[in-house]
Amino acid sequence: MSEQLALLPGYLTAHLQLSLVALAIGAGVSLPLGIWITRRPGLEPGVLGLASVIQTVPSLALLAIMVPVLAGLGAFTARFGLELQGIGYAPALIALSLYSLLPMLRNTVAGIRSIDPALIEAARGVGMTDRQCLLRVELPLGAPVIVAGLRTATVWVVGTATLSTPIGATSLGNFIFSGLATRNDTAVLVGCVAAAGLALLLDGLIHALEVGVRDRRRGLSAGAGALLALLCTWTGATLALPRSNAVSGVVAIGSKAFTEQYILADLLARQIAERSGAGTRKVPSLGSTVAFDALVNGDIDVYVDYSGTIWATIMKRGELPSDRAQVLAGVERYLTERHDLGLVAVLGFENTYSLAMRADHARRLSLTSISELARESPKLELGGDYEFFGRAEWRALRRSYGLAFRARRSMDPALMYRALANGDVDVISAFSTDGRIAAFDLAVLDDDREVIPPYDAIVLVGARLLRELPQVVAALRELDGRIDAATMRRTNLRVDGEGATPSQAADELLARIRAEALPDPG
Amino acid sequence: MIEIAALTKRYGERAAVEDLSLVVERGELVVLLGGSGSGKTTTLKMVNRLIEPSSGSVRIAGRDTRETSGPELRRGIGYCFQQIGLFPHLSVAENIALTPSLLGWDAARIRARVDELLELVELPADAYRDRAPDALSGGQQQRVGLARALAAEPAVMLLDEPFGALDPLTRDRLQQSFRRIRAELGLTALFVTHDMVEAMLLGDRIAVLQAGRLVQLGTPAELSRAPANDYVASLMETPRRHAAAVDALREGA
């Protein structure tokens, strides 16, 4: 609990930076736009329709779409010397700003429309100009409805901002995503309670300010206004601090959203800090391809990926050779030649896709290999992570073994294991080093036809690190070949089964690496 | 004081008001009388340019109304209408103070004027100044509406069925108050109504409108004596006809 609470100020500040600025941009756009379309009723269906369309895009998808959009935009603006980050704050901010438009836009229009036409006639009759009518009559009278829109947008944006974590923007979602991935319910709870609390606080403050102004209660409006101003000032001040890697010389370490990745990110951070003296910061819980894009764009400097993943998803080679060395060589050549990235260490273990079942279930059906699974598959249900069914491995498995499951479901990896344990699905796609295989007493079915290609864990670094920080690269190279599969699985189990934090597990792993010179694998 | 010349308003093919000319002398109240769709409200609103005329002109105190901007023009003309339109987010005093504040009067002068006006419309200033409009009865609201229209000492008043939505007794009391205020201030006014009794009671002269045209303009006596057409004749007959019907009912009871 205390480790989670120690992270709270940082995550809360980042969450405020996203939410408040997104709301400010949203309000800054939708208030004038809303007023403008009340003057031109012909535009109303078009503008509100567009805002509704944005709203119907699922929020996670809207955030994800911003990554390639900004990367494309960044390539364009780079010609004019303007750098745009493809992941992190910028795409999350744009998505959240767009998301906040509809409630504010709709309520601005509704608020102004709802005003009795007699009052507009009276305003003109006493000699107000259009501007005076807007400021003295329409906005004050429309305010309750307009503020209601702001409050709705506030609750939405604060809630949705938790989903910016997978695209690399720090938020309270970091608690939730890492907590789900590492079976840390405390972290999930802290993230949810903090996000809900923040939403309620902001909503309450805006409401108090509105009531204070409406009822002319000075104390109430001054108190709420002061607190809001304090939050905005804090947000603005922290935003003004430099955050760019290039300026600070800090190494940004990415990780995807599962236990092994959190542990390895902590391991890299510790190794870099102790062996090169460079500062580090973590960009955790990235989507799988977001991490690679982030490295290419220079938004992160280093992360751990897997050779087969790069081969299949990034290089988009259809056929995967089952020879480890061939894949590694192909991946390294591709990284160097196409993207100016470096492959600086092969950690020494593979983390391959595999198919797993509950051990007792497998025993009952007497299944030990995927060939044997094939004959039972029409009676069984398969669960896979979001990527699995779109991947070449799944197609290869299905083709070579003739797998035909009764049903298949995509789900979050964190929930997949629980679904298997509960009997909601019979077979899942599992990672071979996953600590949960032991924690949930699962049996991994043997890939007896060697269909699944090698997934060597590899440390990838960006161009900046290669050029400017050779001492960091040297520190990372020391990890080459130092972690075998058994060690990784045991370390993962420390988090997934025994309640250690990723950083504790990483410390233990690093101590083990340093203490005993592990035999070089393969 | 108000010189309307060949005033016309067209909406597409249809003419709401056509070629209407009319002069209101200083201190005079002219009633625009007619049924719905006769163009009386359109005519009134063209005087303060809430509706822009298609053609023709309006001069107030010798000045063409097109020489000043609409808002500036309207600050010099009192405007009072049936829906009243008091602003619910402002107090009674703030409502009355609107035009003076738009004209940049200083606070002390505005405050004195508001109190003076409240007394004029028979609402004790101390009791009513800080009330919310919603807390007033319909009759009290229109008294405030009248005070608001009079606030900046306008040269001309435009009134569009100001007492039309009030119950008969309240309407009667407001009409009496209005007659007194008019006499006190010597107001020049155009007054729209479809109520024949109100027209005869308040108007120095009555302008009868029919389908956007001025049919006849004259004192109540002139209209009764020599109606220009059957419409005017039957209009002038209505109060008497009503009175006769009411008498008959009374006697029958």
C-alpha cells in the first residue's frame, strides 16, 4: 500500500496535467463554437453531428488512433523544425480534448437556445448590442446548462484519462494497468479510488463555484474558486518544468503491460543507474506496437521486446523460421538498416506463445501436446490475448495442427488466467515464462511439431542512446545472456504468485545475476 | 415627434406592412389598432428597428432613425411589451437600471432614478428594489417593465399590448396608473392594442390597421362619427355591443 501511495503524487499530478489542460482546450473550443452555431442554426446539425461521431469512437480506440496520427503529423512538422511526440502527453491530450467537446458543445447550444425569446427581445429593446446581450443575458442565463456540460465533461475526461497509460502518458491509469497485469489489487484499487475521488472533487468544486456565484455567496465561491485556481496553478507550474529527454539527459525506459516487462524495466533502470550513472525514467504499460513506435520516434530510449514479435508484427514477415539465430540475425539487420536502432543484448531466455490448460483438466483428458489437443478442440473454448488471434503464430498453429475450437474469445491477459482458473475458457494463449503458469497450476502443452517460432527476449535501444550515451549501452550489454528461462519464470512468479512488487523482484534478479555468473545459454 | 413615411415591410412576396405614413405629435399617444396579422406590431418594431424596414423612413425628433445604430437608437426609446421580459438573474433595481447603465450613468444617479421610478409606478422602493422579478405578481412585473422602459427618460415610448396578459382588474389599475404617468411626464407614445376599450381609453388618436395598411387615423370621436369602412364601423361598435349584451344578461338574471 505504502509503495503505491508513494507513487500517488506523481501520477495524480500527471493526471491533472492531462485532464485540466484537455478540459481547458475543450472549453476554449466548444464555448465559442457553441455560441457561433446558435447564430448560424444551419451549422448546428453538422457540428454537433461531428462531435457525436467523435464521442461514439470508444475512448481507448480514440487514444490509440492519436499515436499514428501524431507520428504522421510529426513527420510533417519536423520539416519546419517542430518536434511532435508520437506517444505520451500530446496524443493523450488531443484525444481527451476531442472527447470533452460534445457535452460542452451540446450544452452551450442548449443553454443559449433554452432562453425565453422574450428576454432576448427585452435585451435588444433596452438597447443592448449583440455582444452585451451575449455577455449580460445569454451567458448568465445559459450558465446552469453550460456548467452542467462542463461538469459532465470533467467527469468523463478524468475517468477516460486513466486510459492514456497504454499510449505512454502517465496517469492514474498506471496504477490500474500495472495492477491488473501484476495481480496487485491494491494498486488497482488505489488507481480507481484516486481517479473517482479526483472526478468527484473537480465536479464538486465547479458545482460549489457555480452555486456560490448564483446565490451570491461570497465565501463559497471564493473557497471553491481558490481551490480550483490552486489546482490549475499547480498543473501549470509542473507542466512548465522541462520534461524532454534530450534536455535532461535522462534515459526513458519503456515497458509493455505485463509482469515480466515491468520487472525487466526496473532491472534495466537499476543496471543503467548503477553502471553508467545516467538518470532514468520509466514509461510503463505501453501497448505492444506503441512501444516499438515510441522507440523509433525517440519517445523512449530502451525497452525489452521479443525477436518473434518484431519479426511477425513489425517486419510483417509471413513465415517464421524456427531457427533462433536466423530470426535474431534477421531482426538485428532490420532494426539497424531500417530504423537506426540497436539490438544490444539477448537476455538469454525465450518467452514464446504457448497453449496452456488447467493441469487437472489436461490430466483428465490426458493431453500433453498440441497434437493431442487438436482432437479434443471441437469441445473446448479458447481464450487469447488481444493480439493472439491476429498473429501469424495462431494461423500457423491452426493450420499445422488442424485446431478447431468450439469458440474463442479475446480478452485482457490479466483476466485471461482468472477466466481459465474459473473454467470460463478451457485453453488459453500463455507466455512460456509467465509466473502465473505455476501460480494457477497450469499445464503448458508441448508444441510437438515446432510450429511456434523463437521469441528471444532482446534489449532494443534508440539512435540517441547509441550515439550519445555509449556508457549506457555498455551497461546494457553486460546483461547479454544473463537470464535463463527458469530464472525469469521464477522471478515472474515472485510477483504473480507471491506478492512481491516488480521492483523488489528486479532487485532480487539483479543480485542473482551479479552473484553467480550464469552459464551462457545456447 | 415620430414621423413615419411610406413605411413598408415585405417578407418575400407578402407585405406585412405596406406604405404606411403617420405622424405622432409631441405629447400625443397614438394607438395602433387592428386584429392579428394587421401589421401593428411590425409597424411598432420598425420604429425602434427591432425589425428593419424594407423601405420607407422613420424620423424621431427630426432625425432619421437610420443615422444611428440600432442599439444606440433603442437606448433613447422606451420599449414595453406584453411578455414584459424582466431578467430573472437581476433584481428589480438592476432590471430598471439597464438602459441608464448602458448609457454610462454614474451609480448615484442610477440609484436615485430607480427609486424615483419605483415610486412613480407605485411600488415602494425600499420594499421592491432588491426583490427578484420572479417573486412579483404579473401586474407588479409590468409596473417594473414600465419603469425600465422609462428609466433613461426616453423621448418616445413604444408599447406593445403591455397590459394584454393581465387579469381585468389588474389591467384596469395599470391603465389608470399609465394614464396618470403619461399626464405627469407628457409622454409621446405609440401604443399597440387589439382592445377597442383600451384604445379609446388611452389614445389621443387611433390608427386602424387592416392587412398591413392604414385604414383610418383619427380621434375616437372622429372614427365613431365617420368610419372609413365597415371594418372600422363594426370595430367602433364593439364596446357598445358588449355593454348592451352585458346589460341584457344582468337584467335577465
